[in-house]
Amino acid sequence: MLIVGLHLHLHLLHHVHGPAIDYLGVALAAFASWVGVPGPGEPVLIAAGVFAARHKLDISPVLLAAWVGATTGGILGWLIGLKAGRTMLTTRGPFLATRLKAVKRGEQVFKRIEVLAIVLTPSWVAGINRAGAGVYLTTNAVSAALLWAVPIGLAAYYAGPPVLDLVNDEGVVLTAGAVLLIGVPVGIEIVR
């Protein structure tokens, strides 16, 4: 579903810069991140935002791909938590009492502030705590767009290139400094 929807969208846009595989990569990284795999979503989205600022990709499809990937990943993570998470946490084994307390506390938090809890926890935690489908799906889709894809993608688009230019400039200075710092003492030793 994710791949077909993204491919169809990119096919309909005739003036999209960059290969479709780049947009697919953004969607897959966002998907993995929102399922619960730590790490890949934000760095890939930031890199895509910077590439878009450098006119190698278009920012609108980057944001759309990130949103579609994050939303579908969040749904899969929620379903995993809903179907298997609670069973895994409540099964006999080490730290059973602690795990049962965590489940009970999680239920209390989700009952009091469900939307905020959905936003602040991984998707599978919402499933474990039986977040309602209507509330979860809506919160997941809105937060994937308004709290993740759009702000991070646009921040990288607008702020990324100047930051990269600064890092590149500092990199040259730091490299020259390191060469001098190492080269001068080595040179003195060779001369001595």
C-alpha cells in the first residue's frame, strides 16, 4: 500500500526532481522509525530536506513521503502492540511484577491523557495500552504531519544548507589547524 501510493503520487507529478527511489527511501525510513526502529526516520528526512533545498529533490513530495511512511508505520506499530505487546509484557518470566505495574500505570496514563500519551510514546506502546482506533488513527496521522514530517522537513529545507555551509567552512579551518598541530611538532622532531 505504501509503495503503490507513493509511486502513484510521484507518477502523477511530472515535474518531480530526483529519482523516485529517493522519495521511497524517505518513506521507508519514516515507516521504520514510526513502527519502532530507533533512528532512521529523522536523519533521512533531514538529509532529504537539505537535498530539496539544493534542488536535487522537491520538498513537497519529500514531506508527503515522510508523512505517508510515518503514518503507515505508526499504524503497524500500534497493531503489533495491540495484538502481541500486552501478551509479551504479562507473560511469566523475569521482572513480572515490575512489568505488570508498568502495564497498569500505562493504562492509567492512557485513560487520563490519551492523545498526549499517543504523541509522546512509540506506536506499539499505544497498542499495548489499547488506545482506541478512532483516537489513535487520527492522532497518528495528524502528529505524523504536523509534529514530525512538516516541521523537521521544512527546518532542514530552510536551515540545513546554511548549517552545512558553516560546518564545511569550519571543517576546512579545523583540518588546517589539525595539520598544523600535528605537522609542526613532527617537523621540529625531524629537523632535530
